[in-house]
Amino acid sequence: MDGLDIIIDAIKVVVAFGFLLVSVMFTIWAERRVVAFMQQRIGPNRVGPFGLLQALADGIKLFFKEDIRPAGVDRGTYLLAPLAAMIPAFMSFAIVPVGQDLRIGHRVITLQLTDLNVGILFFLAMGSLMVYGVVLAGWSSGSVYPLLGGVRSSAQMISYEIGMGLSVVAVVMYSGTLSPRGIVNAQAGTWGHVIPHWFIFAQLPAFLIFMVAGLAETNRAPFDLPEAETELVAGFHTEYSGIKFAMFFLAEYLHVITTSAIAVTLFLGGWRGPIIPFARPIWPVIWFLGKLGVMVFLFIWVRATLPRFRYDKLMRFGWKILIPVSVVWVMVTALMVVLPQYVSRSTLAAAIGLAFAVLFLWWVAWYTFRARGTLSPTKLMPMPRRFRGAR
């Protein structure tokens, strides 16, 4: 590595940092405007054109706001917690490829901070580290509400990280690589010259599992129990104010953007899309940003649509539904990878389609008969006469 490589890497770091900060500002503005539209309100429209600078104004206000620190906090841990939540969110974006390689003379510049051959594991590791910021904030505040929020968040993240990890395992098995760039390259081409070879079609259950777990990992509605204002005031950041509260706010939206970028990389082909001849190097970046915007909009849409879960139902869904479904889909993916060595792809596709059709018909029949009451236990197996009067 020569001096020019170091300068190029430094420029990429600065550009990525600035892109993430601008993306957070735009995401906050978009969320407030979209939610307001869905609730038949106006939303921010005063600061800047269409209210675009409202998030910047809020950040400046929080930066100059008085820093209030409760008397009973653990000083070192209390100050460390916002950094522990924010830094992994920045680092997760380092392995995301945002475009094709640029060739300038004899030098090739990758539009990616670092191409780790185990990049997906790096993303999962950084997501796991974010829970430390939340737990440390709840414990060090010396208050009941933050402590409960930290405990909730740790239990929730640990539960849903398993489902997210298993969904990523299915994609890794299907693509045969842990490198994000390799996964994007595995999605090249089309099916029948029409449908893109994106993994969202072949790995749709894994995509749904990843998105549900991503909502829980980012503490977004309907999984925002760690910061539920109805019973925890504000959750783990109740005792934070000023710039430290802004850092938690920034970390949450950074995690939303990073999770959306990883979803684009794993399931939507990354930067791949139709290339128009003029401005050829720019189009992959445009495709990536467009897909990223769609995924961020999905996060906003879910928040504006679904109500908050009760905490016991949230944990029950994670352990009794999401994780078993993830394990089953990993086994199905293993069959999809191994069986083409012994049977034709058409036969395998027909068998998988028949299996899903049978499962769908079984579910429809179960739901129909259950709604009509014909599958109630007392009708399948009559209750003894001596017990009938006790109902």
C-alpha cells in the first residue's frame, strides 16, 4: 500500500461518514413527513425548503442544550454508553458495497470501505455490540425506568439476533460466500431474461425473517418496547439530555440505514440494475441508493401502521415462531443447494411448489374450520357427561 492508497482510503472514510450523517437527516425528515401524511397531518415544513433542515435545527438545538447529569449515575459508564451505541452503527456500514469498481488508469478503486471475506459476520458482530450501549445506559443511570429498558432491550436483541443470524445463514448457504461483494456478484443475471436473479425471490422467507428481526434489533415499532413511553417514560435514555441523547438518536437511525443497506446487499442485488450508457459509473450507485430508500420507507411504513406489541407476546413470537421458522428454512435451503446435484432443477422446483401448496391448503382449511368452530376439542372428542355442567 502506497501513499496514494492511504489518501484514497481516507477520502472514502470521510465520504461514507458524511453520507451517513446526511442520510440520517433525510431519514428523520422523511419519517416525520411520511408519518404525518399517513395520519393526515402536515409535518415539518418551516425550516428550509419543505422542512428539509428541521433535523439539522433539532441537532443544533440538542448540541447547545444544557447537559443535565443525575447525581446517582456511574460517571464513566454513563458517558461511555452513547459512544458504545453509536460507533458500531458507523462501523457496520464499512462492509457494504455501494457500486461497481472504478478503474482510473491502472488503479482499481472499490466503492466499499473494506471487502472482508467474512463481512457478514462483521455486520452481525457490530449489531451485537450495540446492545452494550443500551444496557450500559440503563444500568449506569441509577434509575428504575432506564434499567428496565436496558433489560428489555438486551433480552429482545438476544432473542431476535438468532432469527436474523439464521436468515443470513440461509443466504450464505445459497450464495456460497460470506463476502458482501461476493453475495452481490452471485445475484447477477436474470431468470428467463425477465426476472432479476435477486435472492428476494429464491429466499423470500429469509428476507421476511431478516426484516422482522431487523425491526426488533433497531428497537423500531412495533418492537420499540425498550423505549415505550407508556410505561417506561423513555426507556434506557430517560436520564440523558443534550448531545448524549442526540447520539442515541443518531445511533438508532444509523442502525436503520445500515440494516436497510445490508438487506439491499443480501436480497435485492445490491447495486445491480439496468445500466444506461451515459454516466455509466454512476448508475450502480443510483440503483443502490434507490433500493436503500425503498427499504428505509418500509421501516417508516411499518412504524406508522402497526401498534406496539405486548412484551410477553414479543418474546413469544421471537422464540416460538421466528426461530423455528428460521431453522426450517435453513434446512429447506440446504436441500435447495444439495439436491440439484442428484435431481433436475425443474423436478426440485415442482416438489417445493407442491409442498408449499399442500402447506397453504392445510393452513386455509385449519383457519376456516377453526373460525367455524368445527375443530374445537369438545367436538372432536366429546366431554364426559359428568363434566359438562362444570363448564
